[in-house]
Amino acid sequence: MKIERPPAGEVASRASPVEPPRLLGVLRETKAARMRLLAALAMGVALVSLAGAALGYYGTDSNIVVGYRPKQPVDFSHKLHVADLGLDCRLCHLGAEAGANAGLPTTQTCMNCHSKVRTDSVALLPLRATYAEGRAIPWVRVHNLPDFVYFDHRAHVSAQVECAYCHGQVEQMVQVEQVKPLSMGDCIECHQEPRKYVTSLSQPLTYANQNHDASVVLKTAHETERDISPPLHCSGCHR
Amino acid sequence: MTKSNGRQEGLDARCSRRNLLKLGGSLTALSWLPACRRPEEHIVPAVNQAEYEVPGRPLHYATALALMGNAFGLLVESHDGHPTKIEGNPKHPENAGKTSSYLQAQVLELYDSERSRCVIENGQRRDWAAAKTMLATLGHSLGTVNGRTLALVMNDHRSPTVRAHVKALRDKFPEVQVYAYDTFDSSLTDAATVLAFGRKLEPIYHYDRVGVLVGFDADVLGLHGDALRAARGWASMRDTTEGCCNRWYMIEPSLTVTGGVADHRFRCERAELASVLCALTAVLSADFGIILPEPVLRAVQRVAGGLDLSRWSKVVHAMASDLAGHQGRSLVIVGEREPAVTQALAMLLNHALGNQGQTMDFRKAFDEVPSGSAALRALTDGITRGQTKQVLVLGGNAVYDAPGDLPLERLLQQAELSVHLGLYVDETAQACHWHIPQAHPLESWGDVMSRDQVASIVQPLIAPLFGGRTAVDVLSALLGNDTTTYRAVQSTWQSILTANGFDAAWRRALHQGVIHSASDDYENLPPRADEVAQLLGSLPSIENSYRIDFAPDAHSYDGRFGNNRWLHELPEPIGKATWGNGAKISSQLARKFELTDGDEIELRAAGRHVKVPVIVSPGQADRTITVSLGQGRKVGGSAARATGTDLHPLRTVSAPYSIVCEGVERAASRVPLARTQLEFAMHGRAPVKAVVRESPKQSEPKGQRVSRVGAGKYAMVIDLAKCTGCGACAMACQAENNISCVGESGVHEGRHMHWLRLDRYYEGNDDTLLAMTQPVMCQQCENAPCEAVCPAGATAHSPDGLSDMVYNRCVGSRYCANNCPFKARRFNYFDYWGAVESTRRLQLNPDVTVRSRGVMEKCSFCVQRINQGKIDAKQQGLGSPKDGAILTACQQACPTGAIVFGDLADRDSKVSNTMKSARGYRLLDELGLGNRVVYLSIIRNRNAEVPT
């Protein structure tokens, strides 16, 4: 690198140019010291890359949120209610078709059955107690999108996206857990090629029918006439 | 290894330091990794399922609100049981789905955590049961004196149920005195109708039938109970596609919203207004054969005599010829703050011009209760004489807004018992022995009746947040009834709502928001001239002294919205001042006293004096100083106390709205007002264009049509010929899009956050000054200069043609704002939401991100509404939303329908058609940005006879 010589007047105006003290500056003296510096640098770089790789792999949503299975205030088993008894998702999550949020059922919805069924169950004690006192049940949120994401269940259900595509086979879960990272990558994957993931209009959504398996649900819909144009621009989801 | 010079070694050393830091940083990050657990969040569904409630979908409830002596139908958006946004009810004929800034801001008032929270007796905290006992005891004690010792002061009295309760009270105790008091009410108009017709009547104007209107300080498009109806009517006659156009003349001392958009505006001293009206009457009679009673003509000629003929004769003649040419299709209207006799003369003139029954009708007054400052004088006299011992103030803040010569505060303290029902612990609450928190109209049952006698049920959107009570509760307790307001309102309407049984009819009334539409039973009586003539004769001649004119405040109206931060920060339509008020003075007066904006003057009147900062206002009459009432509160919320100057002390009972100034002095101090616009000249660049139309046959003015923009869909057309600059759009935008307030200091630093601002420019000289207003928001440029410079990719174009703003990507470089030629982008310099209390947060629109510090924001064309519209359309099996299915918040609020929004891809959509207008142009079109907002130029329908 060529350094331009400053004009004479400027040099004259400077007092004896003193090199500012630098970190590890003393090691500059010998070749061995330089080698040690290089080795330290190489080790540093290796460590940083390792740390970066570790963070990149373990620090992502797929490792932090997938498998999240919090304990709920009432031991509600989706397996029992959906797979064994055959209830429909929409019986409780009534916003899934009509609103942005699928929503959780009110205690009243539970009590529609449980005022008659299993009235002496110990597991249902918290349900009966809170209902009698008029207290709400603080369910623990499993699937959580960031606040700047505006996901609309209604849009996806009406486009024939199976619940299981995002939520997994909830009907097989005793305790609900998250199966997908629900990252932006997940959204974009489907929004880029929606036809791979939506169900044919002729085949009604299964709403977690116990007999379905993912390969059936996610098969390609061969319907050219359907207008499936999910947004790929920012304001489609962020606003 | 090459031999390195010092510089390279220096580089090495820096690199290793950086690496060390990197290493340290990564290790720290790694050490946090095991702690990466999701914070536990809860979903708390309700215990019982609410009717019609679907998670994530708002519900809309019809209700109504009384304001400014009128009532308006509302549709309130409610998310999960809490109201977030107010829209107009399209079924209500008064506002037909539109709103004003005051109506929009009501939802903020509901959540104001500084509202009164408990019953107070002489500074001690009590409960409603104690207040109820006190009222019942009072009720018992009144029986022995026939109620003679009780006085009732009502506020915004438009409720049939309250009226029925007052009647019940009077039936039980015949001598109870009942008064109604609002700073700005129609008491002088009532007096005028008594003069002209012998009874109290309410004039109803049909602005949509008016071809020629002459207004005398009548700001009907501004701070007026008729504003929404007037704006709609005015705009309907300015639709050039209809081929007709109205012509409005305004004669006023201070530039108002109405004067600004008129076709001709003449500056006139407050004291001269009556003379100009008389001159107009005289010319109409002498030159155009309009027949008026002889005594009136004699009086009119005498009053008109004092007028400066060189200035007025041609103007008056031109107006008279226009009025005479539009008999039955014209209107002469005098402001509600003008003396009763002037208003009565206008009623006579309208009758003579054949307008009564055509462009105006009269209705029976809602109630006969005495009102105005005279009523307040009767109250204070009663207390002083010792006849009135108990005072019940049902709403309002009479101690603050009473004229300065009424010692109401002292008298209320002196009375045996004084009770105040109010939203805030304000001046009146402090003066009274008891204070009862009032329920907000959005949290209580009730009913209201509009001026045109359209009745609506008021239904609560939420249970009272702070345990408020209604006026009906207080009156019921006094009467010893144990009914709820809900039952009381039902019993009022029991006999009227009978179709298919009461329950069905009641539910229908609640659902529709109106009980019945306006009927045709007007009380159009022939006017009587004698009293008017007699009083005209006693009008004082034009004086040469200064006058102080009292006008409502654009921010707090009469003080009631004193704690509403949205309204304080919404720039006043003319002077663009926020957070505070000032005295509007003419440039001539400013030169005389060497004053500039913000210098304080001391005004003297009625033996009292007040110091107030000046606003040098173009178009202001030289000898009229206009001040606004409603600021400078001493008690009340923190925002109310912090702002402005109280000018009530200068008023008197006999001169409530205009008083002779006893002296103007320059004070040494300066209080600069926080204004959002400081430059009002266009400097020849014409961002706002106006076309002049002088021939009645000329329909669409010639011009260059705008080219269509690219492939994207959405676009907006704003017809400036219909924009009054009222500010409803800006307030609707603030409510819809979670826009924060920055406070007075923030506005001083130019950090106000409004996505939609109203730029205002002047046209003409002082005597004929007109205003030009232009709403400016993000222009959604097709070649957006902001997008090209964003280093983070946080703003990008969507295939719909919108310039998307992605808050979560924004790093706050502010390059985009610097590159925006319209200054449409706003930056969050602070975390404006951090300190906001929890009740206030209930207002936030859950469909829009609440922006944090360091993030840029801007108008998104209400993309949340666009997305909802698209999803709706898809669910209904439509390809794209129907034209008109998506309304932006500003468009939905705009009282004149000046904003058109829609899909350009649809060639038949309203926006596609409106854009074809020859008046269309784009802002800074020479930059080639392809703005998606197109403006249509203003139309001035000038009368060629008026000298320029």
C-alpha cells in the first residue's frame, strides 16, 4: 500500500510522531512472538466459527421451540378426545374457520359435556372448581408467533391447509407439543409452492381425523382452476 | 511472510483485538444458550362463551352520542369485549356513517385513566351507596318545600329519558328549577326563534339543497353541531360529475374552516357583521324586489348606514343578486354566537327569499329548559338570594366555563348541598360538596335525539371502567326509584317500540342504531317582524374599539376534551397549532405592537385581564381579537392542566361570546406555540392547485389527465374540491393505526407522528383570504425513493402497489425519511408506549403492530383492512374484493367523501373513474415517482360580479 506523503508544512507542524500503543504491540519484536500471535489468531477464529456453528444449529427455533411441551393447568388429552372419541377440532377451536385466531374453548364449552360426563373425575377437579368460581383457566401457550406476524387461521383453513401441516398430529398427543419451528422459512416454503400443501377442494379437510396420515393430507392438489395465491410480500404477514 | 511496515502491523493488531472481542462475545452468547427457554405465556379464554364472539374478529355495535347540541349515530368496533375504534353509523341520517375528530377521540376519553374513579364527599372517599342515601334523603326533604330549594344544571341535554326523569321530578316537586348550560349552545338561536316566531324552535338546514349560501360568522363546516350534515350537503353540491356547483359566501372576522373553503370570503369586523347583513337586506328589498315588512326595512337601513360603502357596496350587491336569483334554493345563515336579533333577521330574510320550507325548516325544540349564560345567572341569583339551597350539576364543568362575572365556585361551596356528576374531578367537582363519577357514553345505557329528532339508543360497549353512574341513576335516586338506567331507557321507549312486540322492536332499535328516521312534521310558522324591527333599532352603531371574540377551541371544544391527548396533538385546522391556544390577531395589529407568533399580550375586558400568546393570523379582522375557550384548566387531567390559557374570565353574562376590549398591552414574555406547519405560502410551486369556475354552465374544468400508474392495484384519489380540512381523517388514522402522541416538546422538535397530515396554504389577500387544505400521507410511489435507500430491506414494494414497511426489519437508519420528498415517514425517537398505562392500551388496534423505539413508520393504506378484505373475498369465493368493500380509515371517516380508495385493476371501480377527472394531478409529478395518490384540484365557483 502506498502512503501519500503529507505536505511539508503539515509534517513540520507535527511533533515527533509517536506510534499509538496497540494491543499485543510488544510481541511485534521477535519472529516467535509473531508466530504465537498468529497461532492465537487461528485458534480464535476456529473457536469463533465453532461457536457460531453451535449457535446457528442449536440456537434456532427448530431446536429451541420444537418439542416444547409445557404442563397445562388441566390435563387435557387431545388423544382421548380426538383420536379415541372422534371430536372435531372446530368443536373447541371455533375461530379456526371464521377468525384470525383459532382460540381456545371457554370453560363453558368443556362443561357442556363434563357437567354430565365424568363428573367425579379427579383430573377434572381444576375445571369444575374454576367454573364454579367463575375463574378463567390460564392455559399455557404452545404455538407462539412473534407479535409482528399476523397469521390468519381463516385464510389458511379456507384455502384447505390441513391443521396438521403446522400443528402436527395433535390427535395423537396426550400433551400438546410443538412439532414445527413455525419460522418464516416454514411459511415461505408453503407460500412459494402452495399447491404442494393444500388439500383438494373435493376432499374435505379432515380436521384431525384419527385415520389420516400426513402423506395423504399433504398430497398435491391437482386443481388448476383454484386461485391459490398466498402473499409473498412483506405486508402479507407484517403490518 | 513478507516484511510488514508499521501500518500493516497496526492492522494485524486491530484484527486480533476484534477477534478477541468476537471470541468474548460468542462465548457470552454460548453461555446464554442453555438459558434459552421460552417465557411461559398464557391464553386465558373466557369462562362463558360471549354471544357472536369469534376469537380474532371484531364485533361492531350501534350506539349514539350527544355532542355540540346534536346527536350522532356510531358503530363501535369492539375486540374481545373492549371498544377500539369509532365509526359513523351509515343508518343514522345526521352523520350518515361519517365521523368528526371529536367523535373519533371519544374512545380515547373512555380509557383515560385520569377519569374520576370514586364518589367523593368533601375530599373523603365514599361509595355509591352513600351517595344514593344522600340523594334519597335530599329527595325526602324536598317534599315539604315543593322542591323550591333545588336547582338542576344539565349539560348536553339531548336524552329523552333524562327529559322524562326531569319531568317526573317536576311533577313530584313542581318548583324545582332546571337549567341547561354549555359554553357553546344554541341559546341565542333559541332567543332568535322566540323573537321571530314567538316560540323556541330549532332550525334544520338542508345544505344539500342550497345553491347559494351567505354565512355571517357561521362556521357550519367547523366547530358546529351541524358540521357533519353541512359538510355532506356542501360536498354533494360540489360533485362536478353531477354538473352543478353551489356557491358559498362567508363574511367573518377570523378565518374559519367554512370561510377557508368558501368561494368568496370577506373579512369583516365582528361589530360590522350586523351592518353587512342589514345592507344585504336593504339591497335585496330595494333592487331585487324581495318583500320585507316596512318597520324592518326602516331599521335595517338605519343600521346599514354605518357601513363603509366603498368596500361593501359592490360585494353586497353581488351577493344580493345571487340570492335573488336563487330564491327557494339559497340560505342566509348567521352564526350561533351572534346576537339573537341578527339571527332573527336572517330568519326573516330566509322567509322572504322563499327558503323556509325549502332549504331550511323549523322543528319543535327538544326541551324548554332555560339555557345559556342567562340560565347560569338565574342559578347564581337563586343561591345568593338564599332561595336555592341544593344544586345538582349533572355533567359538565360549569365552574370552569362560566362567564368571569359569575362567582359560581364560591356560591357552590356556600350552598347547603352541591353535587357534581362528571367524568373528571374538575373545577366543578372541587367546588361541590359531593362528586359522583360519571359513566362515559360508551359504557352506559341511554338514549339521544338529534336536532332533526332522530332518536337512538345508547348501548354500553363495556361495563363502567371506573364505576361511573349516569344522570338517570342520580335522578332515580333522588326520586326514590330503584330502577337501573337500562330499565329506565326501556320504559321511555316502551310505548313507542311496539312493532312485533317490544322485545323484537327493542332489539331492532339496538341493532340499527336508530329508532325511526326524521319525520316531516316541521313547525314552519310565518315570522313576526315587529319585535325584530324594534330590537334592530336598538342595535349599537359600529364602534372603533377592539373586540375580543370567543370561539370554541379546536382541541378541547369547550374544555371537555381537555385531557384528550389525541385532540391536543391534532393540529388546529387553520393555524396548525397543537397543545395550547392563542389570540389570533391581524398582521396590522401585530405590526402596531411589534408582535410575532408566540409573543404574549395582556388582554383587558370586564375589569379583568389575561395574558395569552398571539398567533398572527392572515385574514383576521384588524379590530377583532379571536381567542378560543376551553384551555388552561386548573384542575382535571394532567394534559388539561398543562396546556393553554383560560380566557373565560374575560367573558360576562351579557357578552358571552364577544366583548369590547378595554386594553391590549404587550407583555414581556413569550410562549411559542407548538405548530406542525410554519410556512403557509406555496412559493409558486403549487402543491395545491385550484381551478376557477365563473360560468354556471362550465362543468368539468380543462386540464391534463394523469397517466395511470404501473401494474399494482390500489390507489387513492383525494378530491380537494371537497376537502374542508376538518381533520377527521387524521384522527381516524391515529385511532386505527396505533399512532403515538409525542407531547408538546415533541411537536416543537418536529417529531409528531401523524401518518396523515393536512397541509394548509393561503390564497388571496387579507380581505379575501381563502385557505387551501391538502391531506398528505405516504404517496405509495411506484418508484419509491425510500425503498432504494433502505440498508435493511425494511421497506419494499408489494405486488398490490403498496410500499410496505416492515417494522421488525427496520434498524432506524432514517435514510428512507431523508429520501422521501413528501416527508410522509415518521420516526419513533422514543419508546412512546413504554409509559402508557394499562387502561389506555385497551384502545390499541390488535391488527396493527405497536411500534417500538428506533423504528420508522408511515401510512400503509390501512394494509390490515386490505388484507382482511382480501381474505373475506377469498372466503366468499370472489377473486378480489368488491369495489368499496375495503375502506381506509381516513376514507371511512371523511365527512364529505373526498377520499376515494380502491382497485385500479378494476376499470369500473370508483377510483378508476374518479382518476379520469381532468382536475387530477400528482404531487411533485416531475420526479416521475408514479404516486398512487392523485389529487383533484380545488374548484372556486366565483361570482364574476364580485370585485377582486
